[in-house]
Amino acid sequence: MCGRFTLHSSVQTIADRFGLTALSVGSISPRYNIAPTDKCLILTSNDQGVASEFMEWGFVGTSENKNNTFRIINSRADKLVNIPRFLSSLQSRRCLVIADGFYEWERNSSAVGPMYYQLQDNSPFAFAGIWAQGLSPSGIKVKRFSIITTDANTLVGQVHHRMPVILSEESETAWLDQSKRSSLALLSMLIPFPSGSMQSYRVSRYVNRSGNDEKTAIEPVVNLL
């Protein structure tokens, strides 16, 4: 799964990577510990081309007794076509979630910090996302997104059996092309990113607290043994 990620690359680096202008990206602060419900940089497409905006992380779900709500921060690639809500977004509301790293915790160990994953060249990349519009508690329209997950590659698989879908640069354009509605074609893009193009290292438990959003979060843990 993906429960925390980062985006600390400069605005110009992000703009250059995704073929945008710095002005269109806007002013953003480095983020080292992005958590559910945070507003995140998203790319969508419209008649004018690719557009950037900020959306809230996590669809809002309701418990069976409708007394409680919860956040759907991840959507499994193999379940998208089976859930009407997800299928609708898959077919007409796809987006790129911009990031430059993500964290993953070992399932059976709370004694150590998570692993931090990046591309080999430390460049920004795009998670495959879907979005929908809902209402805030005060009745204001809010756009929210969910990150799609797939089977882990061999690198992430050492820690967890799932990982977020990182789209290849070639797939990014196709993913944003809203004329593409074939579920089979869309699902074919949702595959594990090559392990050889990624790197990882362990960080401290500082990142466990969502409010901790300083560069300390991505500093490697030094093994003194």
C-alpha cells in the first residue's frame, strides 16, 4: 500500500519533468511526509491540455451502519472494475499524483523505521491515481483522489506485498487521455515498476508521526553495529 509519500523537488524540476511551466505548477513547499487528507499536487487533462491542481488525499467511505466514515487512500488495481465507484473514476477521472519518494513499513515490526523508496536518479515521478468530487462536512465541493496499488516488485516486496503504481513516462500521457475508456487497456498500465530503476534505504521512526514534515524524515538511519 502507500500511506505516506514525499514531494520535495523544486517547482522548476517538477515543471521540466512533466512538460509544464513553473507558473502553472504554482508555489509549493517541500513536503517530506505527505499523509492522508493532505492536499497534494495532481495533474489532470482537459480540452486545453494538462492542468495542475491540488486535491485532498483519500476518498471518503462510510461504514455499513453509516455511523462512521473512513478514508480510502489506496485502490487495488485488481478491484477497480468490480466496484462501481472506482470503475466510474477509472473510465473518466484519472490523474497523476506527483511524488519523488514514498515510505513503506514492515508489517510485523514497529521497532524500526520504514523504508524510503525513490527512483535511481532521485527524479520526480507520477503515481497512477483516480479522483472524484464530493462534499466537505460544511457542504463545499471537494475533489479527492486515491492512489492505485499493484503487486510489489522484488525491491518493495522485501517489506510489503503491495506497492503504489508508478507509471512509466510513456504511460503517463495515455493515463491522462480521457478518450481511453477500455478497462483492459487501462489496467494493462497498472504494473509493478522495475526494481532496477529504484533505490531504497531505511529512515527513522520520525516519519511515523504525520505532523513531522521536515527533511529529517528522509535522512538515512546509520547502522552503528
